[in-house]
Amino acid sequence: MAGRRLCEAGEALWKVAEGLSLCSLHHASARLVLAGGVHARAESERKGRASTAFTMDAYGHCLPTAQEHVALEIGERLSKRGAR
């Protein structure tokens, strides 16, 4: 089942990729992977980068801000506490 979904996603990506430059695809794949929750270090290694900092400098703007994450986490914990 998972393999079929990956295959379908690959086919959809090829349709989108037509007419895009290799550089655009490189950047788009990094943004999608990071936005999907993959750790920046894993993406850095996948791209062959020596530093995770480079990846975060280049693509970090695609991620939710740390403050946003903290606010959501606090809100979630407070709502669980109030439900007791």
C-alpha cells in the first residue's frame, strides 16, 4: 500500500516537474521534505551538505517558526490540563 502511494506521488511529481529547471526541483524537494517534518540533518545529508546550518539558512523560512511551535505546544498542554 505504501509503495503504491509513493509511486502515485512520484507520478504526480513528474507531472509538476515538467518544464522546471534542475535547480528549481532541488529547492522544491528540500522545501517539501522539511515542511513534511523530516529533520534538517537528514535533508542535509541527503543533499550532500557538510552542514545542517547551510540547509536551515537556505530553507528554514519554509518551516513553522519555533515560537509558533512553542505556542501550539503550550496551548495543547493547557487544554489537556483543563479537561481533567
